Amino acid sequence: MKTTTAEPVNAAGPTTTGPVTTTGPRTPVPSSGVLPAAANPASAIPSGDGIRSTDGTPSSPGIPSATQATPASPLPAPRRTTGSGRAEGDAGPAGPDGKGQSAGARPGRADGEPDGSADAVTAAPHDPCAHGFLPERPPVRSLIGTWTRLDAMARAAAIVPDREAAVALVERAHRANELAALRQRVSRLSLRNAEAAAMRIAVIAVSCGWCGLDPQAPAAREVADEAFLDLWAAIAHRIDHDQFVALPTLALHNWAPERKPRRHIPIDQLARTEALVPIVRWAPEGQPLSRLDRLMLAATRLEAHGIWLFRLAETLAGRSPDDSSTPTALRRLVRVQHALRAQLLAEAADLSAAPATPQQRAVLAALAGQGALEPPVLQAADAVLGIGARRMREGRRQLLRRHLPAQHRAWLSAMDRHCAPVRTLAHRGGPDAAVYREAQESLIALRRTYTALVQAAARPTAAPLTKAA
């Protein structure tokens, strides 16, 4: 055995006196005295992100700050997006000539604010406790570069008097080769900008009466413009979401604060506390917001206020019906649903007084006919309690969820499984079962209030009263 004498080390690290016996080559000690990650036993201990609290208390009703760790979800994290999104975040979008562009000239960037790495958006697992189903960042206000053509087309299609005028806009863009030029640039979009483009595609599609089409189906080419369908399909592939022409895209990606806040605040707090305006207006500029505008903004504010519902859903996931924390969480869920209903009732007066055109009512009717007006927060409550305005078959539930992104559908499906023990209270008696039934009744009342708001938006505008009346 070879004996060596240890050399002095830095004062910050461990000190050694006397000879040290080794059986092989020495491992160098860093000057800081901290062992490397491979040799440090603490580094082999997995983080506690997947460990949920066992004290039975729901998440704090406060808004998590930037430095406060959000409770980790006990549900499986969705798959990460890799490939083009990762490379795009590193290199940035290319210009029309194939060269990289600076941050100040990237297509789809809003208000001079850089997009940031696409990998930073897609790598983090989705946590509804942080911001519900709202986007992680405020939607892009305006597209720039070549994508200004799509922006202008969506704004024009939203205010046309009828579907024929909207179809004429698309055909004119086809003849000018604008749709083909956009189709070639889809792969260069970051995920955030692709979602902004998807919202504008959705506005054009519903304005033309194409909201129920599958852009890749052969039958769709007999109805809609072929170049527009190619662009639609490319955007759907880029965001990995086929059925995005629905309220989650038309509302949750079509809002902005009326004034820029002085400091950074979480997005759900931003949508709750600031006055919101639509990015693509269904009413012409300079005129009051239409009923369709107000309905979409009301759905956005409903999602922002519903953040507490998502946190309570996480608390109830995996709980036993006999757990002492279960009735407490259900009582808080009742209060949250009552607050959401009161918020919808407050929106009703302004919405009923807003103007509406026959084209806007036709858009609402088409979306309602496709089951595309269901707010995601109500689907989250249904996943916990298992009942809405009426008992829905599994096929009906999946029909509504198809308009959500894949990670949101995965979260709802996991909630269906993990909240199944709580739903057994429906077949029991006692005070805990009574609290569960009260939560179901409050959800039914909330759904009916939202349905009444949609009906008010689709109702024909009342004719002004005459002097004789």
C-alpha cells in the first residue's frame, strides 16, 4: 500500500494533519472545500417536487410571488416539446432572406419586447396552480414583419358584415400569394408567436363560417380556401393542437391590459385587476365593444378568478373521502364557485347593453353548435365534482375537451382519476356528503349563469323604444 502525505488545502475547506493513506490516485479537492456533484452524497438525493403535503390544508389563497415556490402537482407532468422549438429558441427566427434577425426585428414580437427562448416556455411542466389555463405570458399584441398581413386580415375579418365578405378577404389574400408566404414561415415562429397566429387564424375561420372544419380533411377543401387550410394546418402542427378554433384560443389569447402595469405581476392577477381590451376587436375601432368582445373578456376574467379553483382541485386530488381536509376544501370550493357566479352576474349588465350585429350572432351560434364555448375553468370543476348542468357522458366530456391544448387535457384526465375517491361522497350520507352535494349544486348554478350570459350575447339587439311606447 502506497503512503502519501496530504498537501495543505484552502482554509475554507477541511484541514488534514498527518499522513493520509490512499489505495489509488488522489482526488483533487476544490479550493472551496466542496466536493464535486458526483462525489457529494447530497446531490444524489432527488428533489421533493413530487412530494405533496400531508397536512390536509389547501394551497394558500395568496398569489405566489416570483420568489415563492409553487406547490408541485401530484399529477404526471406533460411531455416536453423538443425539436424545432428548442433550436428556434437558441437561434431565433430567420428573416425572409434566411439570415438571423435581431431581437428588435423578429416577426410576431410585441411592443418591442423580446420573445425569449422557446425552450424556456416549453421545458417547464404545466402547473395550473400558478396561473390556471391562462397563457404563461400576456398574449402578443401585434404581429410584425411578414405576419402583419395575417394581423390585418384577422382585424378586417372580425368586423365584416357577413360571411361572404370574410371569404372574399381570404380569397384576395390567396390571389396575392400572402397565405403561401405565411405558410413558408410557420416553422420559424416561436411557440408564443405561433399561439398568437393561431388566435388570428381562429378569428378568420369563425368569421368565414369554417369553425367546424378539419383543415387536413379532404372534404374541407371543397368548402374553404385551400391555401388558408394549408396555413391553418401548419399552425395547428406548430402548436400541437388541431381543434384550437374555440373559446380557449379566441378568449384567452385575445386580451391585453388597457394600460401597461408599472411593475411585473402574475398573469392571473393582471387579468383580474387591470381593465382589459381585446387585441382583435369584433367591433370597429372607435366604437363601443360588442357583446362578443365582452363575452370573450368575461371568459378571460373568469379564468383569472378561477385560479383558486385549480388550487383546490390539486388539494382534493388523491384525498380520501374520510380525510378531515376533504370537507374543508369542498366548502372553500363552494365559496369560489359562488364568487365566480357573482362575477358573471356583474358582467351581464354591460354585456346586455352592448351592441351586436347579425354576423357576430352568427359567429356565436356557430361556436355554440360545435360545443366550443365551454370555459376551461368549468371543465376543471367538472373533473373534480363529476357533474355539470347535467350528467355528461364520457363522450360529451371529451368532445368539450378537444378544444384544449394537450397538456390541459392531460391535467383534466388525471384529475378525473385522482378525484374519483372524493366523488364517492355522492353515494353516501352525513355532513361530508352534504357539503359535496352543495358543491355540485353551486357548479350547476355557475354553469346556468354562464349559459344565460352566452344567450344574452346571442340575443338580437332590442329595437329602441319609440315616443309612443
